[in-house]
Amino acid sequence: MSAVPDAQHWIAGAWRSDGPRRASIDPATGDVIGYFHDAPEQTMQAAIDAAADAFLRSPWRSDAHLRSTALSHLADAFEARLDEVIDTLCMENGKIRPEATFEASLIPRALRFAVGLSMHNFGRVLESRPGQQAMSIREPAGVAGLIIPWNSPAYLCIRALAPALAAGCSAVIKMPHQAAQTAALLGRIIESVSDIPPGVVNIVIESGADGARRLVDSQQVPVISFTGSTSTGRAIARAAADRLKRVGLELGGKTPHLIFEDADLNAALPVLEKSCTVFAGQFCMTGSRILVHRKVAQAVTEGLAERLRAVRAGPARDPSSQMGPLIDNAAVARVNAAVEAAIAAGARAVVRGGPPEDPALAGGAFYLPTLLEISDPGLPIVREETFGPVQTLQIFDTEEEAIEMANDSDYGLSACVWSRDVDRPVRVARRLHAGLVSINSWANLAVEFEEGGFKASGSGRLGGLASVEDFLEYKQITQDFVPHAH
């Protein structure tokens, strides 16, 4: 029998078992799958000190070739162990295998893109007047604090870490306890890459927020990158303002699907279904708002309802499972309360999923897909992020009305436009308040391009060329010289 996994903190190139030992739970069964050490606040300080020391004393910040080589080797290391990443995500995160495979596949791709970023940190030089040379260079900001969510922990960790390392920063990663086993695996893979000096990457596992607060408050940490809820993002921004530190935020979303009367419904309906059930709706780009033209509203409602009713929920170990569980039973109770409140306020339950009656799923945190037809756009179920497999459906009559409905939200992370018209998709996309617009598709993002949101969905960008900007400082250097006499 193999040993029970014991997830520890990775600090200054060594493993530490600080803090009480707690259980990691499989959300599909409720079974204990391992243990983790829950970091006290002083462990976070140790990680900050290690990162600060590595930034000052190691060659990492000044040697772009070292960073490029290390990131390439790290991509190789992840590729060699992708099956382990996938298995861990299935077991600890509850993702069905195709979803875990998709998440894991993005990791080497993001790291290989960062390889190029590390070697293309160009500045500018100008003879600003005769006898004066001016340079603008970009330098790493210092220690980057990366606060990672539990819903896609492996990729979202690397999505922030890769540009931070490419820029020359050292990093302290705060991983949530729901992803403790994933955190430990990431640490073991990073440990295997000898090019990364000790202390450049540090990983701390925490169930609470004391360590995260220390990270945000510390004078030693000039940059914070956070992915998570809008409410927590606002709190981080307020706290970081006291230090005037740089903060990158990717926050919540309320993705609308705009389905026009000329949409290809045979193509759209399977994607609408998946946009609700991928990661059990625990995704910042979950397609939670269905906005449909009146002429096709009945066909969309009936077709989507049929598909959602047929979704088979189950654990990742069952290859027939089409949707995994929520992260825990508290999430089930929260989502169910939001749905019940919406129905009580007048929403019509087209598909009322909820906790399954199947006794085989009784030990897990499952919640079946739900579709609600809405006439009141002010309901919280329309306005607030549900973070579960719940969709609302609203009807529009004109293109202008559809755009207004889509933009009538505090969020602006992503949106989808469904139409076979030649001009309409781009015309509508240009007017939507969203950082990503997918045409005749959903969440169709590329790691090589910038990703982030408008409005309450965040600030700053990860992915693409702009991903390093949060981790760099600009410096101007001027030098007077004696010009050559002509």
C-alpha cells in the first residue's frame, strides 16, 4: 500500500511541515485522499523572506538566459508528469478527466510562451539632444505574491507564475487548502528543475487568509496577482492601496450568450450545455446568462432543457460522467439557496436540477444543472455570480436590446455571440463590455493573448505580451557625453 500523501510547504528550496495536519477531501465521495499542513502566518513570512533573499542574492533577476532555460526545462518537466497533474485534479478538484486534461495541457503552453517573454524584455535608447543619451529599461519589480483559487489551481498558478518568473521576479504562491495535493505536486515538479535557484519559487498552503493578508500587507512584496471572487479582490485592492503596491486582479464573471435569430442552433446548443457544466459551473467564464431572440426562444429553451436534463453527473473515475461535483457541500448549499430564492422571487424553473437523488452520489457534493427563465433582470441570480451549474434565460427582440442586456452587469470578463450573419458578430463584439468575446463559440481563449476583465471582473491582464507588465518597473537612465566635433 502506498503512503498517504502529505502535502507540505515548499520554501527556500526545502519542504516544511509547519502548521496542523488536516485532511484533503475528494469532493466526489467525501473520502480522505491525503493530508496537508495548514500554514500559520509565520510560515508565510518565512516564504516572503526566502523570496526577497533570492531576488537580491541569486542571478535570477539579472540573467535572462537563465530564466529562459529554466522555464523551458520547467515546461519539459510538466509535460513529463502531466498524467500526475491530471490524476490529482480529478481526485482533489472533482473535475472529470477531459476537463482535467484540458487544464493540464495549458501549463506547458503557458510556460513555453514565457520562455520567449523572458528574452524579449526590450527597452529604448534615444539621443534625446546632442550630447545626451537617454535609456528606458524595464526591471523586475521584486517579490510577486500570487494568490491562487481552487477551481483551476494547476493552470491558474502557472498562468501567474510564468510571466512573473519571465520578468525576473521571485514568487510566493498562496495555494488554497482545497488544492493542497495539487500544490505539493507543483512544488515537486518545480523542485526537479535545478536551474531555478532556491527561494525563487515558494509555495504555502493555507485554509484561512492570515497568510494572504501578510502577503498583501508586506513591504517586501511590491506586486500582488490575485484570481478569485470580486469581493475578495476589492478587499485586496483596498489593503494594497496603503502600500501603493501594484495589484493584478482577475475576478468574477457573468458570461452572456447572445443568441440571434440566425444562429446555428445545432452548433450552439451543445456549447451552451457545456458552458454550464464544465467544472460544474465553477468557472469565471461559465455561460450563466442565456440571452435569446424571441424567434428562436422556444427552440433554444426546449433544446437546452433536454440536454441539461440528460447530463450525467458523477466522479472522474467513472468514464461515463459528464459533470463532476462542486468543491464541497457548503457550495451545494450556497448554490441551492440562490436558486430557491430566485424561484420564490418569480423565476420559472425550466429545469430544476439541484442535489441528485441517486444514492450512489450521496457522499459527494453534486448539484445537477438548473435552467431558470427570467422576466425580472434585477434578480440576484442574474446580477451575481452563482459559481455553480445554473443558467438564466432572458428574451430580446432587437440587436440593440441584446447588447444593452448583455452590458447590464457589474461584470465584464467574457461574452459569446451566436450568429451566421457576416457582419453582426464583429459589430456586436465591438460594443460588448467584456475582455474576451467568443464568436460562435464559448471561452475560446488563447494563452498567447491577453486575458482579463472589464468593470468588476478585474484589472490588469494575464496571458499574452502584456502579462509581464504587472511584474516590471520602468527606469529611465540619462547620460551626458561630449559629442563628436564635426
